[in-house]
Amino acid sequence: MAKKGKKYLAAFAKVEPGKKHTLEEAISKLKEIKFANFDETVELTMWLGVDPRKADQLVRGTIVLPHGLGGKAKVVVVIAQGDKIREAEEAGADLAGGDDIVDRIKGGWLDFDALIATPDMMGKVGQLGKILGPRGLMPNPKTGTVTMDVRTAIQETKAGKVEYRVDKTGVIHSPVGKISFDDAKLLENTRALINAVIKAKPTTAKGRYLKKINVAATMSPGVLLDELSYV
């Protein structure tokens, strides 16, 4: 385990071990203990009572957070053909094209944050799976990034659409904003994500669904939420 610095240990000392907070208290505590000299990302971590090895217990979805994620604007690329290329450009895509973009990505170009594709181009985009998959950039119908409605997909991505997905240990990690956001914006974003995950509960999940919830900034220790208040 890496040795923690003095500033982290000082912040950690202000967090009562095992104490569970309301969301309002947790956000306030994060603001109190922050010490980094940059605008940290605030991340929500949720431990779920599901078995990700079972296909019918995968928890996955997207949500457009009420106040976005802050930080620099996402670079969005669209792979399409015909009129959909022009539609993508008019909707604010940073780059739109067809085979030319596929070839650039095959050559190692990955200077973008999100990739949207129309269904008729997925035969070619599918060839990029080994490049895009490990980086979480592969378009997928479940996340709204394989669609003919490229305009809406671009607008939602630019507005701060977040994908949440349970990992192999049953945990979801997802950003909810920046520490510089005022309390109300962080509260609304975090509540929206928690509610989305609750609504995505698989019907086959048994026992307690929300096992543990934590919020933390990039450099700071986490603060526990009272998961029972969301049952």
C-alpha cells in the first residue's frame, strides 16, 4: 500500500471511521477536507448486491446529469455516412466522417472522448473493437452511442452524459461533478445517479441491493453515505 502524505492523513483524521452521513453532510465534508490545488473530480462508488457473472444481473445504463461534469468539453467523433455526417457536424460533433475516420483509428488515432456511430457503419466500426474496447470507447446501443439520432446523442454527450456499469466485483464507479461545484449542483447530480442505479436494479437480484455507498474527491479520503436511506 502506498504511503499517504501529511495532507491526506490530516484530511483522513477529519472523517469519522464507519460513520454514515446524509448526502448533504457528505458533500459538506468533502468540501471541508479537500486539500488538492486543482479542481478535483467527485466520484460516487456504489457496492451492489448483484452477481455480475450472471448476464441478467448486469447493472448498466446512462444518464445525463442535471449539471454536467464540468471540466473541459468532451471531444465527440461520429462515424456515419451520407446526410448523417452533415447532421453530426451541425449538431456540434468535433469530427464526423466515415471510412476516413475508421482508417485513422486503425492507425492509432484516439484523440477523442466519445465515439458515436450509426448502425449502418457498425460492420466497419466492429473491426476497431480491440482498439476501442479496452479504452471504453466502443459504441454500444445500450449507451445510446449506436443510433441514427446522432443529433441527440451528440447533445447528450456534450451535456455530460455519464455511463455507469457494474464491474466484475459488483461495484459501480462514476463521476458526478467537480469539487468546485456548489453544494446544490453536486447534490442534484449525485442524487440523479443514485436514483438511476436504483431504477436499474435487476429483477433477479436477491437480498440487499445497495450494500455500501461512498463519495470521494480525486485526492481525498472517501465519505460514507447512509445507504439505508435509499431503500
